Amino acid sequence: MKNTYVNILIESLEKKSEVLDEVMARDAEQEMILSAPDPDLDELHDNQEEIGKLAAELTRLDEGFESLYEKVRSDLLNNKAEYSEEIRVMQDLISEITEKAVKIGAEEARHKDRVTNLLREKRKQLGARRKNINKISTYANQMNGSTSKQNTEPFFVDNKK
């Protein structure tokens, strides 16, 4: 029975490794989006939402692993020889997962800086567009105001005839 739990622990670690592979694939997509001359913010947002879902899945897997590990921990520690192969497999998986997590963390930090700079630039562009729209609106209002004054009578009228 305990051996089944150990196999479930291994499966959980394998699943976590697969999810991390998915995160790495999404990070590669994000890199392509950010490398585009005019990055699509909607596509970037969708990509980040997918990464968020994968992060939630990782958290769920971690919590499940931890709770199950607590159930079999003493058995694993007391019977190291009996579970030596399973322990070695879990250690290898944990090492692989750690490497992937470090790579993902570094990639996410780079992306965060690029996204911050991208958003700052988009805000500047939006601000410049607003200023231009305000200038055009002001100009149009002035022109409309001056044409309506031309069609009215002057304020000072010479009534002598």
C-alpha cells in the first residue's frame, strides 16, 4: 500500500515537470511576442493568463505532493533500502524540476523588465495621441468659433445713413 503512495509521489513529480515544460513553452511564445516590432498586447495578456493557470496547477501539485509525502515520509526514512530506487528517481526528478524552475525564474525576470518598458512606451504613445487630439479639438473649436463670428453683425454698427 505504501509503495502505491510512493508511485503517486513519483507521478506527481513527473506531472510537475511536464507543467514546467509547458511554462517554458509559453515563455518562448512570450519571447516571440515581445521581440515583435509592434508587440500585440492582447496576445501578451492571453499568454500571461495561460502562464498564470499553469502556475496555479503547479501550486496544486505541490500541495498534493506535500500532503501525500507527509503520509509516507516516516516509511520512506525508515526503509531507505527498500525504496532506494524510488528515492533516487524522486531525487532526479526534484533536481530536474529545480533546474527548470531556476531557468523559468530568470526568463520571467527578463520578461518582466521588457513588459514594463513596453507598457511605459505604450503609455507615452497614448499620452502623445491624447495631446494631439486635444490640440486638434482646440483648433477645430477655435475655427468654428471664428467662422460663426464672421457671420454675425459687428458689435459696433454705424446707424447713420
